[in-house]
Amino acid sequence: MKDGLDLLGVSELLQTNATVMQSLFTPKTTPLTADAMFKLFHINWSPTSCSQRDSEEAVIVAWAEYLYSTEGK
């Protein structure tokens, strides 16, 4: 591949303008936010009348607090 890039002079352009060319070869990254983390999961809650529901809610609240407190760090 490098030989092909050398033939067209692209290799030199890549080396001399690495910062500019980086966006062509690497994906753009988006910071992972607390809201984005929440969207990755679906909570299967126990029925409201179930004794486990209170524990589940406490865990999710603690998890949310953790995510928001560490966001951007």
C-alpha cells in the first residue's frame, strides 16, 4: 500500500500534514455521556408490588449518581 501511496505522492502529504489527514483515516469519537450510557441498557423492572423492586430502584439510582458524578472525567 505504501508503494502505491508513494507513486502518487500521497505518502509525503500524509507525513507532512498528519494532523490534517488524521480525520480521513480515524473515526471521530464522541465523548461517552451518562445519558448515552443509559441508552445502552434496557431495565427489566420487577413488578411494582414485588419486594425486589425497591432494591432495583436503589441500585439504578446509585448507578445514575455514579455515572453523572464521573461524567467528563
